[in-house]
Amino acid sequence: MGHFLIIGAGIGGLTAAYALLRLGYTVRVYEAAPELREIGAGVVLGANAMRALDTLGLHEAVHARGFVVDSIGLLDAHGRPLNVVDTRPFTRRLGFDNLAIHRAELQQALLAALPPDTVQLGKRLASFEQTAEQVTIRFDDGTAATGDALVAADGIRSRVRLQLLPNTQPRYAGYTCWRGIMDATGLPLVPGRTTETWGRHGRFGVVPLANGRAYWFACINSSTPRNPEFQRYTLADLQRHFGHFHAPVPQVLAHTPPGQLLWGDILDLRPLPRFHFGRVLLLGDAAHATTPNMGQGAGMAVEDAAILARCLQEFPHDWPAAFARFTKQRRPRTTRIVEQSWQLGKVAQLTNAPLVSLRDWVMRHLPRRINEQQMAFLYEGE
Ligand SMILES: Cc1cc2nc3c(=O)[nH]c(=O)nc-3n(C[C@H](O)[C@H](O)[C@H](O)COP(=O)(O)OP(=O)(O)OC[C@H]3O[C@@H](n4cnc5c(N)ncnc54)[C@H](O)[C@@H]3O)c2cc1C
């Protein structure tokens, strides 16, 4: 039927591989890393992502390893609610949960669904070229491979995208982020309730995971990316920064093993005009990386895979046409998420005291209708 080359074995690449194999194509995924070892942090898959996984036949495999999220609480530094949303009525109506999952377990679930040898490790793409009939990819190790089409799922710094569109470097959001996983046994976390606390000098999120663990993230403004001061930050520094936040934030930090601390700047991509380039398609973060404020980056990658399958069912032998249809369908939704998430991040990271008070007042008085409209947009998906 046709042979697909996929670059990148992240959430997007693995899900797309499964979707394409199911349609009867042959697929090979090339991954730069020498081993598949997802970073030790969690991710929340919205009901939209769970629905997309369901259309692909991957829902049960993923759901079994996750932990259902049934409420999303936005709090102030004292732990007072600013906006708490019970997502259950909504997700029950949709028939799909919001799910918190350890990244390594999500990756394992996706990988286990693929035939062995689908993913080739230690293959870093250097460049590609395409003709009217085929695509050839070249690796750093001097080898090459050829296929009918190329799906670039190689993340925010995608080499494929930078070859096509050299001026699409990631944009720095102005804040930097730490993440960790810890054993939450004995801590007063409400099962199924994720919280995000907005202070004046940073915010802190806690997400209960399966098996008594929890995932947390902490964001602080930094005028420059790769700030050496923050690069050196330890759990003790974070404790100084967030120690005055309500319980259990200081306890969550205190329970985190030092080796579990991850750090990175928050980046996204300015929306691209298109994701299709003849026989080449950008997918996931390579196409539309977003700041994590709406918890939708991985969800968008999973939705991409499901929509790609739908486009290929429409044009099974005309890859450029299928890819063009993909852009048409995915660009409006992903652009809206990237832009809203960018704005939300600016609001969440405010430091000016009067503006913070105003923000908190607005969040406290947000009409239910707005929350419901936002849930409908995020979770009903395409
Ligand atoms: C702090 C933070 C929190 C987040 N929280 C959430 C959340 O709660 N919910 C959510 O939905 N999303 C969240 N996200 C976003 C989510 O992590 C990403 O959107 C998602 O991982 C993107 O998947 P991907 O497969 O497109 O890209 P990636 O996961 O980046 O995978 C790309 C893969 O390509 C490989 N690669 C790169 N270059 C090459 C090359 N040249 N050759 C071969 N292989 C290559 C990489 O090694 C990697 O394995 C968060 C992101 C951050 C930073």
C-alpha cells in the first residue's frame, strides 16, 4: 500500500505509527535516542486525547496505566480556591476521562502496541530530500532510507521543519519550569484532583498519578532563557521559593528525591501557515508545539495521529492530498490552543501586585458558562 518513514518515537511518532500500520501501510520509526527512556514526569491526557486514542484502538492500553482526573483546581498561594472545575459531568457525557499518566508508562503502552522492530533507535535524521515519487532521509551515521512519505514527529526543534522553514526557531515564553515525581503516600492529596497554585512569584501544580505517586511542576519568570542561576537550582532553592505556599506544596518538594528534578525553559512555536510539504508532513510538537498551560501538547499529537488516519482513509494513495487535508483540519484548532495557552501563561505568571489581585478576582468570579465553553472546546475535540 505504501511505506511511511516516521522521525521521532515520542508520543506523536508512536501513535502515528500505530495509526498507519492499522491502515495497512508499512512503517518504520527512526529515533535519535539510543534507548527509549521517557523523562520521569507526568502528563495529563484530556478527554479529547482519550477519545482520539479510542478511535485508534489504543484507549484501553493507555487508560489501564493512568489515573482518572475528575477535578481541576486553581488556587491562590494560601490554598483558597480561585476556580475549581468538576470535570466529571462533562467527561461522563463525552464517555471519556481526563487521565493523568506517567510519561514512561504512556510511552511503554504505545510501544507495546507496535510490532517489534517498528522503531529503530540511534538514528538521528540529518536531512531529507523528496521527488515527485518518494522521500529519502539521511542520518548522521551516513546511512539513508527511502519511503513513499515522511511524517516528522521530531519535536519542537524538528530538523525536518528547520530544513523546510529555517526561520521557525522555538519562541521562549519568559518562564522556566521544574518537574518532579514523588511518592505521595501520607500527603493530603485528594485522589483525582489536580491543583495549580498561582502566586505572585511563580506557580506550582500537583497531579496525583497511579500507585500513590504524584507529579508536580513549578514555573518561575526568567527574563533570559537558559538562565545559569536557575540551571543550578536545587530542591532547596525551590523550597525557598515556594515554601510559603499552602500545604502540601512544601511537603511535595520535601518528598521529592533530588535525582527526580527536571528543569527546562518553556517554549512554543509561532503558528505555522501549513504542516504539509508535498510528501512530508509535520506532526505533534514539530508542527504546533504549545506552552503547557492548557495541558494539551501531547493531546494534540495524539489527535493529529487520529486525524492523519482519517485523512489517509479519504486519500489512501494520494499522500500530498491527504497531508493537505490534514493541515486544513488541524491548523485552526492547534493555532487556537497555542495562542490561548500563550496568553494564559502570561496571566498565570503575572507579578505586579494590583494586576495579580485583579486576576485573582476575575478567576474567582469567572462565570460557569466560560468554564463549560472552554471544556467543550478542549475536550470535545474535532
Ligand atoms: C513542562 C511541560 C508539561 C507538559 N504537560 C503536558 C500535559 O499535561 N498534557 C499534554 O497533553 N502535554 C503536555 N506537555 C506537552 C507534551 O509533552 C508534548 O506536546 C509532547 O510530548 C509532544 O510529543 P511529540 O511526539 O510531538 O514530540 P517529542 O515528545 O518531543 O518527541 C520527539 C522525538 O523525536 C526525537 N528526535 C528529535 N530529533 C530527531 C532527529 N533529528 N532524528 C531522529 N529523532 C529525533 C526525540 O528524541 C524524541 O523522541 C508538556 C510539556 C512540558 C514542557
